[in-house]
Amino acid sequence: MFTLKTIKAAFRGLHPGDDLCVTFLDREVIITGRVASIGSRIGAVTDKGRLHEDIHPNCVLSMEVK
């Protein structure tokens, strides 16, 4: 599991043109999306353009910079 502080640090440290992609659990489905925003929760957009908001950091299974 990741903390919100760790995810924010990874997001802030991106180089221009890079994206932070997270794999997270949404109910019982595992989804991967590009981080679009971080506040007290995370917002991510999938490849199909669907926005997932209010992702709790405890639901993030992995992170990758692409």
C-alpha cells in the first residue's frame, strides 16, 4: 500500500511529458489510469477517458511513471 504523501511526491516529481499511472481497486474491479489530480483523494483517467474520482490511497495497488 502507498500513503497519500508518497503518491503526491511521485506526482510532483514528474518530468514534463511523463504521466503517473496507478493501478487501483474500484469495488471488486482492478483498473489502471493516469493520475489527473490529487487532493485528499486521487482522481485518475483510464485509457477510455473515464474519470475515477475519490480513489482512496489504500486502494492503490501499484504506481508507474510512463
